[in-house]
Amino acid sequence: MDAVRAVAEPRRREILRLVWDAELSAGEIAERFDVTFGAVSQHLKVLRDSGLVTLRQDGKQRFYRADREGMGPLADYLQSMWATKLDTLAELAEAAEAEERAQVPDESEGASP
């Protein structure tokens, strides 16, 4: 499976985001999803076979990390996509906070002199 088709699946993109800056064990990755460990393991295999993650084995544990160099231009695209989503989330949070402040009456308005 090629890299673009591998990241078309939302859970695989989320796994990549999790291991983008940090190496995580398969168990740590699986804990963050509402699917079985086997399902996460299959996603990790697809990502590994596509050259999107590296695998380091330490005893019985398997550790995964995004292989940004192996991704080529796809790495820049994914990083900009996540940055855009974070910017949008920050804007939504700021708008919600401003709306909340607008609905709370100013304490000084109803105070008697």
C-alpha cells in the first residue's frame, strides 16, 4: 500500500500524529483508541509497510516513531494539516471564550455607589 493510501484512513493519521515527535510503544498507542489492540496493530503494520513509521524492538515491546525522512513531501503536508487544525481549534476556543465573557454580566454594572 502506498503512503498516501495509508494515511487516507483517519486512525492511521491519528497514530502518525501520536508518534510524530515521540516514540511510543504499541500498547501506549492502542490505549488511545476505542478499538482492539489487534486493530491498532494492523494499522501499525500498514504504516510500517508503507515506510511511514519505524519500529524499534526492545525485548517484547515494540516502539514506533514517525519516519519523516521516509515520508518525503508527505511529511510537510501532514504537518501543515495538523497545524491548520490546531489553529482552527484555537480560534474556536477563543471565540467560545469571548462569547462566554459577553454573556456574563459585568459585576460593576449592577453595583450601588
